Amino acid sequence: MDRLRNILFGSLVAGSLILSAGPALARVEWRDVESDQDRLRMDYEELARNRRQLDVALDRRAGSYELDRHHRAIEKNLDDIRRDREILRRTLREYSETLS
């Protein structure tokens, strides 16, 4: 019975130590913010490139399939930008919390 009690108590202590160490391991650093900013900048560059390709396709009167492909690429870029902006916002919030 004592052995079982020691095992249960030991696992309880170990579990609480692991839980208390979790926030320290999940620390956000400035390079994480810079990485998110770089990813967002690349998304905007890709969006500009896809818009230029759409303009060229419109100038040369491309078919509907090609125009649709360019529109889908632009929509995907906009979705990526929305997602990456949210990730950056979350990272900045977590970074500011680590400073306080």
C-alpha cells in the first residue's frame, strides 16, 4: 500500500513540475516575430506577382480557364495573408506577454 501511495504521490509531483515548466518552454522570441513578418512580406510579393500575371493575361485576352486560374491564385494569396496576419498578431501578443 505504501508503494502505491509513493508512486501516486511521485506522479502527482512530476506532473505538476511538467505543467509549471510548460510556459517557460513555449516562450516567444523576437526572431519568431521577424519570421512571421518575413512570411507576410513574401505573401504580399506573391500577391503582387499574381496580380501582374492576371493583368498580362487580360491584356492578351486569355481564355476563361487561365483567368480563373489567376483568380484562384489571388484568392489563395489573400487567404494566406489573412492567416499570416492573424498568426503575426498572436505572436506579437504572446511576445509582449513574455516581456511583462
